[in-house]
Amino acid sequence: MPIATYDYLQFDPAELAGLKGDTTVTVALPAKDEAATIGPIVSAIHTELVLKHGLVDELLVIDDHSEDETAHIAAEEGAIVLSAADILAEHGKGHGKGEALWKSLYASSGEVISWCDADIRNYDNRFILGIIGPLLTNSEIGFVKGFYQRPLRDDGEGGGRVTELMARPIIASLFPELGGLVQPLSGEFGGRRSLLEAIHFSQGYAVDLAMLIDLVAAHGPDVIAQVDLGTRVHRNRPLRELGPQSAAILGMALRRAGLTNIPPELELVRPHMGNATVRLGDRPPVATLDGYLDD
């Protein structure tokens, strides 16, 4: 069966607010040094989705060791700002995007949670409505992944380099049930807490694909949907950062495929660019952690 596909234009905030009933909704924004973009994003969500429509019950920013004014700006615009360093500190220092997502799930309370990157330059609330829409209108959907056009060149194309050069070949070779996803690594996604709290969270950049692999392994591909979010303009990372990201995805995927000899650290040798050490590893399901969802 093909992966169910939606369009953000299907979802109106007032209608979704009327449909959600007693379901609680969290929006979480992991952010590191995003002072240039975090303000308008938080303001739009807080003004329209929290105050006007009551669609979002909890708006969190997980500040991942920012050195700029990210935390201050987010708080001024209405978010609850939590320091990543203060969440689950007893578990030691983790790393990267997966760590921030894991901590945000633990620290939040919504039955439905939607994550959004904090570096979007053309943000509007379609990035949230498109994710939570299928979850509030279809009880059989447990996880939603966004996709969009990502202009890198003047012709509007060129984004998604790691997806095309690493993630998609991995999916075709090892996890073909995910082949219908347009952008398996997109930063806008969300799901039901009951599913997310039971899976491991891969640390670092591999978390996006790892979540998909683990959810499908546990529940089958029909639990996943995707949504067209239009066009997304954000900070495109330089090539030197994409190699370590790709290595993290490859190492995670080989481990998920059953290879037991993948080391916990990969040394990426890059003549003329500088070597990079890529750490692999998973955080445990948050449902197994002491204090989870305590009042």
C-alpha cells in the first residue's frame, strides 16, 4: 500500500481545534543559535495556534547550548524555554539533533507532538498544521513526515543532498518499505506520544531515518503518512558538514539492518578538509525513564 499523502491546504486551524476534543498537542522546537529566525516562528505559533485557536496546548523551545539570544527571544515571544543541559542530565552528555528530540519528548506532555526546525526563513503555520492535521483527523495515522521544495539554486532545486546521495540509496537497499517517502530526513514531523515513547532515539543526525525504521518495524508502514508543506527556505549547510551527517545515517542504518560490527565511533578520513569523528548510539525509550510524565 502506498504511503498516505496529504496537503497542508486540507487543514484549517479552526476546524482542527474543533476536532481535537480532549487531545493535547505539543509543538517543540529544538534550537541552537537561531536568534535570527526563532522569534517570528514562536510568535506565529503562540499568537494564532495557542491564543487564538487553542489548537496547541504546549509550546516548547529546547535550547541546545546556544551562545546567542535564542532562549531570550523565544521566551519573549511566548514559548516555554528549557535548557537541553538541564533535561535528563543524570544520563550524561549526549549529542546532536537526536538528543534534543529525545529530551523534548521527555519534557513535554502532549498526546500529539509536532517538531519543527527553528531555522526556517519563510515560516508560517502550515508547517505545524500540515503535521498535526492527519493525526487529528485520522486515528489510524501514528506518525507524519513533512516534505517540501527546498530551493538551493536559482531554479528552485538542489536541496536535499544527503537525502538523495545517502538516505534514498539506503532505503532502496535495506528498507524498501520506506521508498514512498519524498523526504525521509525532513525536519518537520510529529506523531502520537504512545508510539514515540516506546522507541529508541538515535543521537545526532541519524534520528530522522531511525525513527521511521523503528516505527515501521513495530507497527507496519501504514502507520506513517506524509504531507506536502509547500516551499521551505532555510539555512543550507556547507559540504564539509554533510559528510559526517551521511556517515551517521549509514552507521545507524547498518546497525538497524543487523550488522553487529559497526563501531560506536566512525573516523571519517577527509584529506584536505580535516577528519571528523562521528559518534553513533541510541537513547532509551522515554517510557522506561524514571520520572517520565510525573506531575
